[in-house]
Amino acid sequence: MILGPSGQNIYPEELEAVVNNQPYVLESVVVDRGGKLVALVFLDEQAIAKALLDPEAKAEIPENIRRGANRQFPGYSQIAKVELMDKPFEKTPKMSIRRFLYK
């Protein structure tokens, strides 16, 4: 759980579920950095290649993910930034993401 600036409880799993439903997203982790919510995202490169996106469209993917997800969130849980990860998240034997490694 992340404590919002006004004392709201923000559950990263709920935000991640919405982010994961955005186009080209395989998995994500939402973290708090200096009071701002940041989504770390690992993209589905196969889906991007299949869509035949030009370099300009690829560069807009993080902002499109942020805008698309923020439409579904209340003001206190808006994502400030989307960072792309170059490799999949490290997982436990139960295949859950080791969140403590990503801050």
C-alpha cells in the first residue's frame, strides 16, 4: 500500500491491473518516487512488431499508457510518469513480481 499525499490509501495492484490492460503492456509495477506515482512497464515487443508501428508511434507509447490509465483513476492516484523496462521483472517461484527490487 502507498500512502497518498492527502492520506489516501493507494493500492498499487489496482493501478497495475488498469495499466496492464493498456495496449502493448505485458506487466507493470507501480512505485512511489518522491510523492509521485511511477509505473514501471515491460512492453510486449511482439505485439509492437506485429502492429508495424513507426519509430514516432513507438516513442508515444509510454505517454499513451499514462493517459489511458489515468482516465480511470481518481485525482489522488494519477500516474505521473511511465518508465519502460528493458527486461521482464524478476519473479518469485510463485511467479509474483518481487516489488521490493523496484523503487
